[in-house]
Amino acid sequence: MTERRRVVVTAIGMVTPLGVGVEATWRATLRADNGVRPVQRFDASDYPVRFAAEVAVPGSGAPLKQTLALMALDEALAGGAPAAGSRLGVCLGSEAARPPLEWLFRSEAPKVSEIAALAPDAPTRLVAARLGATGPRSTVSTACTSSSQAIGEAVLRIRRGEVDTMIAGGVDVLSEPLMVVGFSKLGALSTRNDAPELASRPFDAHRDGFVLGEGAGMLVLEEREHALRRGAPILAEVTGYGCSCNAWRITDSPPDGRGAAAAMLDALHDAGLTPADIGYINAHGTSTPQNDYSESQAIHRVFASPVPVSSTKGQMGHLVAACGAVEAILCVLALRDQQLPPTRNLVDPDPACGDLDHVRIARATHGALKHTLTNAFGFGGSNGSLVFSSAEGSGQPR
Amino acid sequence: MTRILGIGVVTALGDDPAAVCKLVAGGASALAASATLAGLPDTRAASVVGPDLAGWLMRKKDARLLARAARLALPAAGRALVGLPAGAAEETAVFVAVGREPPDDADAEPSLLAMERDGQLDRDRLGGRGRELYPPLLPLKTLPNMVLAHVSIQHGLRGENGTFAGDAAAGAQALRAAELAVEEGRAPFALAGASFSGVDLASARDRWRLGQVAPPGEAAVFVLVGPGEPRGEPLPWRLADAEAWERALGDCGPVAGLWHLLG
């Protein structure tokens, strides 16, 4: 039996509500800085929710999505772009952008470029064109699980030998009038207008919903030998991917967390690890009453003894189609720096979520952290989990 | 190796895969003037009548959560799954391809009208009366992965999954993902499909502006993939001819990546 091709992370880039760039975001995440503020992009004074986690980048809608995707890509490629051609592919998590409301009322037709930019695969096409990537190109649109599944899909393609390198990641822009209206009508958003900085509080007893965020995360994934041959820095290895469907209800998650547990177990199985090997879980932890309860039950089902857990959505809100990629990058950085990022605003852990080892201030692991797991669970019941392992053993640790 | 164990289709030329193939090969077309597209330079579309969801929806109240693509998908997926062995749903994978999900104008119309003043968007009304009238479940109806969500819920499919977005290539990607999930042992069976509806004014108008002059269509194709040797002969070329399908059923987006399976 031939050995499975191993997949490593050789470069990363991201733009988030906490900052432009990997190091800015990482430092702010470790400090548990706040990325949630009153909405700046439009006048939200009459809205039931008047805050969001916006990026400090001008623009809105589809053009901003494209800008963020390229900013994250450019950072990831700062050390050099992968060779163009058919051995390079792109797989991004992204959703269709909504046409601006003004279009419905203005007399002149939107430009062709404006319409084309709304397509869910517009960022994927843009990234592939920028790189001259003629290998496999796909766009995953599975709500909050999109970019987690995009990374998984990219890993599978490299393992099979279809490509040597994949650009994987995700992008989303959510601070838009109809998003705020729609998700607030759904009752999914925090309404803590008097203190937005306290609104996103995963696993806290007083959480009341998620905070709309936005951003982009890009990872350069390579077959390990390919990376070693070209002397690329290896930041971490992607060792496991698992996903599942809840097949429960459109509007909520099963209270026993079984679907989420299945995704985590699949990812562990794929990595050849046991739950005891995992040293940190970056939870989906949206700060909604249902998700955090359901996810905590899933963690208890999989992990017999407590594992350090945090949700970085406390700092930066919910990046939806981009959250899987950004949180995967945070797991890579946790392994690189041996630091566990905390959950902001977790003051009073919800007893209903059981006895979790919450990371409430950044925690140093002094070389003990070998494997991390990150979760992403989407509306409609799609679950994705990824396992990242330290570059140690992959050669040429940075 | 994998083989196709079941197939289900919903098209404007009917729901029987072999009959649809025969009609397309014979030059039949479902394109006809559509009142929905009134005002456009070409009002032709290939619209599906129905579909009848009786027997394909466990809870009738879920119907209000179904956008058009999900409505088309449920009967097609259900027919494809008829041969799924009992007890196998738990580990069955499901991969779906979708196009750009159009906003559900009918649901949102009262809200949108309430946002207008003198033919312009009035932002005060958007945050006020427009917001009050906005349908609370609309976000859950129009998310692109809702086709996958409804299919998995209705049939209890809990395995690996994914929603690919885009054109015909996305349909082919969904099929390939399903085949590989079975071949690589990650799922004993996998459902693959695509569902699309472009027969609404907003989408059709955008298509015209983009220079996509093929009339819009709507359809769903799902197949159940399982282990085994493939059966059958390669398709006659004309059945795999995308243009022939487009002349018969309009532009069906990602479903076009699966037409060749109907042979």
C-alpha cells in the first residue's frame, strides 16, 4: 500500500475585523482585543442591531469581497507565488453576494462587471486568474462551513495527486443592510446595542446571539515533498478532515451534538489520532444559545477528558463563509507560537455547556501543543472539522 | 469503481430519465413564452409544472422554507434514493451543485415596496417599515446550501457533504466528489446532484445583461452512487451535446454538468 501524500501549510494571509494581516490579527486575538463596533458602513441607527465586526478596509458588497480575497492572497504570496499551471488549483468558500438594494430602484442597468461580481465563484475565478492557476477550481457554498470544507476539498485533491499546490480559503462580507435585517428578523443576532464590545460572548451564560463579521483567509497548501524540494517554510501539516450532516432541522442543531461529534471523530480518524492527542480546540462557538450548547455536548461526546477550548468569535464576530479559513489559520499560529488564543467576553461560563477547559486568557503551551482541531458548523446542518499538526516531523519547521 | 444505483430527474420535459433523453434526442423542446419574463426581449423559458411534493416532504410546514431549487431537488433526490439499502442513510454522503440563488421576490416584495419612496430606495423606510415586513425565514430559504440541507433532512443523510456553486462544472464536481467518497471508502453510498431555477425576472434580466442569451430553464438531476462495476455503453454523442439540452430545456446552470447521466 502506498503511503498517503501529506499536505502542509506553507503560507497564510488574512484580513479580519481585528486587523489587516496575519500578525496584526494574531496579536489582537491573543490579547482578546475587541473587533465589534457600531456599524460604520451605513446608517444603522433605525435597525434592531446597530453593530458588527467590520474590516477597516473601504468598500462594500461584492467589490469589497474581491478586495479582501486579494489582500489575503497577496499576504500569503509575499514570500513568492507558487508556479502557475495545471498543478496549481484554487478552492474557496464563498457565497453569492446580494445585489445592492439600490439596484432595485435605480433606472440604469447595472454594469456587466457588477453583475458578474455577485456570483458565488467570483472570488475563486479572480484568485485563479491572478495566479495563472489552471488546475482544479471549485467554490464551496455551505454557509458557515464553506471555507472549512474548501480546505478539506483542497487537501483531498493534493492527497490524490491531482495537484501539488492548492490555494484554499474563504471570504465573506456581511455588514450589509439586508444581512442585518434578515438575520435579526431570524433572531440569530445579539442585540446588545448598549455595549457592542460585550456582544459576542461564546459559551457565556449571558450570550444572546452572534455578531455579523467579515474578512478573508487564504492558505497555501502543498504536498509535503513538493514543499521540501523547493525549500518552503512549513508552518503546519493538515492531518485530518471530517464532515457530516445533522439531518435534523433547518433552523437549529441537534441538542445532543451528534452531527458535530461525527465530524470531529471523522477528522481524528483521518488524522490517525485519538481525542487524547488534541491539545486545543478552536470551537465554532458562535455565541448563539443553541450552537454553543450543541457544540459543547459534541465536545463532551468525543473528548473524555477536558481539552483547552476557545472561540475566537468573541474577538472578531462570525465571518460565516470565511470563518473556517481564518480559524484554521489561528490553529496554525497556535502551533507555531505555542500559544492558545482566548475567548473574549467569557465571564460566566454557561453551566449547561458542562465542564469545558475554557481558555479565557492566552495560554502558553511550551512545546506541548502538537495537534489542534477546528470546527465549523453551518446553518442547515453541515459540519466540518480540520486537524492541524505541528510542523515538527514535517521537516524545515519555520 | 463505482456505479450509479439510482437516478431521479425533474425537468420541463418530464420526470422519466429515458423518456426525457428520447425527447431531447428527437429535437423536442420545452421552451415556451413565460409570463414571468414579460418585458424582456425574449420571454421564452423552460418551466417545470409543479413539482408535486406529496410524499417527498415529511413536515408540510417545511414547504415555506423551500426556495424553487429546493422544491425541484426533493422529488429528484427522493427518486434517486429509492434503491438505498435500509439503514444506509446514516453514512451516505451528499454533494450538491447550485447556481446563484435568486432572491425570492414574491416573499420579499411587500418589504421591498415598503422601502421605496418616489421610485428611490428610502433608507429610513428600509430600517423601519421595510424591515418590519421582511420575511423572517427568508435568509434560511435563500442560502445556497439549503438544497443540500433539505435533501439531507428529508432522507436522513448524515455523511460527508458539500455544496459546490457555479455553472455546469459545479455539477460535474458534485458527481466526482460523490464517486471519490465511495471509491476512497469515506462513504458506502453517495448522493450527487444539481438543482437550479433561472425562471425569475431578476435572474433572467441579469443573464441578458451578461450576454447569456440562452433562454433560462429549471431542473434537478440526482444520482445515487455506490460501489460496483459501471454498467452500460458510452452515450451517443448527441445526448451529451450541451447545446441540444439547452435547446430542449434552456440554460439549467450546474444541472448541465449531469445531463449525460440520463442516457
